[in-house]
Amino acid sequence: MNRIMKRVALASIAAGAIGVAAAAGLAAAQSSKPDPKMSFFITSVGSGKGGDLGGLAGADAHCESLAKAVGAGGKGWKAYLSATPSTNARDRIGKGPWFNAKGVQVASSIDDLHSANNKLSKENSLTEKGTVVNGRGDTPNTHDIMTGSTSDGRLARPMPVPPPANAPAGTAPGPAPQNMTCNNWTSSGPNMTAVGHHDRQGGGADATSWNAAHNSRSCSQPDLVATGGNGLYYCFATK
């Protein structure tokens, strides 16, 4: 009888442990879900092919897929990307307001988003999972976010490539790239894109800009990684 009772007791303990583990797993899953208001995030992963996102349509579909995976699909997700000949990122993303995965409002409108009053920062510019993206000082640094845009959210125009800092005096700039949008987000080749710093710090012509800090070395995944990125971009809900 004692043996039987011991077995029953052990079975009860095991069942209780399984129940606690299941409850903990459910709580963890629930805590990882974004706030229902989420309407803005940085992609937790890129295409893996640098600036080749499958065009704007492919970039938008990736935004939707990532949002859907955390229960936030169906909000008209759009990638914050400009494209030639005349597509401006700011015209693609609705009117706002926009909230991150924690429910924090990062901007109230298009004008607010492109002003000094927005609340974009390393702490607030989260992924769809609510995680912080590595910034300057982290290993690896992945703060370069592709946009192909100017600071006011319009299509970045190609400019001659300045000579390296250690170039002899009088070295002429290199030729301007074909465009600043990785050939409208279909190329992982030698073209360029404008990138922003989600953590609002670093180097470049406008180091604190979230959408137009500097130009990438190229559109290849290795070059984006080497200069502080990972082929990530911003997604906004339009509904």
C-alpha cells in the first residue's frame, strides 16, 4: 500500500510540475504578444538578401507576415521605403498615430513623425516582437535601417560619392549611383541606399536621424552588416 501511495504522490507531483510549466509557457507566449494598438515596428529580420526585398510589394508582404506571426496582421502594413521615380516613404504609411509593440505612441501624425518631437529612439523603436534592436555600442551593431529617403521622408536623390577620408587632397568624388533605393528594392548589388539610425546616434552626415543618417556602402547583405546594419526596415500600419 505504501508503495502505491508513493507512486500516486509522485504522479501528482509530476502532473503539478507539468501544469506549472504549461502555465509558464502560456504566460510567456501571452507576454510576447504586442499591444493591440501596435502600428509601428522595425522588422526583426530582413530578407537575408540585403536590399533585395522583392520590390515594394515584397517589402510590404514581409511587414504583414511578421505582424501576422505575432497576432497583429490585417492592418494594412506598409514598408517605410521610397522608390523611383517618385514614390515617397511618407506617402505610403497612412496618417497615424503610430504606437510601438508596448503601446507607446511614437508619433501622432506624418508631420510629427518627421519632426524633432517624435518619440523614436532605441528604447521605443522596437521590433514586432517588442524587442530592442542592437544599437551603437552593442555587438553586433545593427542600427542602420534602410529607407531610401531624405529626413522629411521623400525619395533620396543620387549624389556623387565623396572620396574616402584618407584620400589625397584634390581627389574627385566618384560618380553618383543609379539610385538610392537598391534599384527599387530588387538589388543586393553595388548600388546604395539611404539609411537611418534607429538609436539616433553614430556617424554620418546626420548621425541622429532615424531615417537619413548616411548612405550604405552597397546593397549587399555583407556590406550592410559591415557598416552597422542587417537589412532591416520600418513598417507602419495604415488602418
